[in-house]
Amino acid sequence: PRFAKLIDLARGSSNGQALAWGSLGRAECLLRFGQSEEALEHCDEVRAWVTDKGLAADRAWGLSIGALAKMRMGEIAAAVAEAETVLVDYVPQRPVAYWGKPVAPALAEIYAAAIQQKVGDPIELGKKLKKTVKSARTFGKIFPFGDAAAIYLQGLEASVIGKPDQAVAHWQRCVTQAAEQGTRLELGLAHLRLSQTLPAT
């Protein structure tokens, strides 16, 4: 409801950035509940503004979340292609906007899925995943609330390249960090990965 109210207010005031933030925030929530098609619709609604008038962080956020929605819908090749723009134009830059936090996790999930499902050159995808995880670590150093996400992604990378013990260690550390910082998304994701990895006791 809060995002819906923000979107309505933004439309009434012709505030492009507020509309973009409301739509992309809502898209992120929808993705977490598995509603990828509706999430993509919200991304597409503000794509023109994000691409033509938004700040670099706005563009990266919009394109990465839209690409993630496509990946979740099974369009992995299209997602990888769309992620490329963000990887080239935004990821190498020093993070200056706190709302850029979702960018690296979205790209990392896309590249990890592409590697696991053998969509593209695994070596090149591995390099892109590594570059994305590095950017998340840089973000976490500048904006500490991104620490847990960076640790979680290190675990994801380790898992994809066949280092399960390292993956578990990163995810266990993520649980601790996320609990301390109160970042519930990363806390839940790390617990989920551990439940899928560690043997039942």
C-alpha cells in the first residue's frame, strides 16, 4: 500500500524520480513473493524515464531489477544481455548512492543462474560474477548496511564455482552480520541457503 500511495502521488505531481522509486521498490517486493511478471511491468513502466533522465544509480537499479525479473521468468539469456549494460556502465564506478544496494545482488543472481543452467560461456560469466561480487564488497565498505549482502554473494560465488565449504562459511558469517545489522532479507536468504546445503541433523 505504501508503494501504491507513493506511485499515485508521484503521478499526480509528475515527479519522475519518485514514480521510478515507487515502481522499482514495488517491483523488488513483488520479486520476493515470486510475482515476476507483475514486477517486470512496474520496471517497464518507468524504463524510459530511468534510461533517459535518471541518475546512474536509478538506471542501474531499474535495469538490474528488470533483468532479474526476466531471469526469474526463465528468460536467462535476455537477462544476461540486459545486465551487461549495468556491468559495463555502473558496476566499475565507486558507489555514491545508497539506493544502489539491490544492483549487485540482482546481477549476481543472474550470472549464477546462467552458469548453473549453462546459458553462455561459463568462464566469461564467472568473471562477471566475480566482478559483481567485488562491487558489492565495495558498496558494503562505503554503506555498512550492505555488508551482509556482500557476504551472502561471496557465498553464492563460492557455491557456483564448486567450493561448498567456503560457501557455507560465508553464509554462516552472513547470518551473524545480518542479525547484528537487522537486515532481514539477507538473514533469510543465508538461512535458506544453509538449509539447502548443510546435512540434516
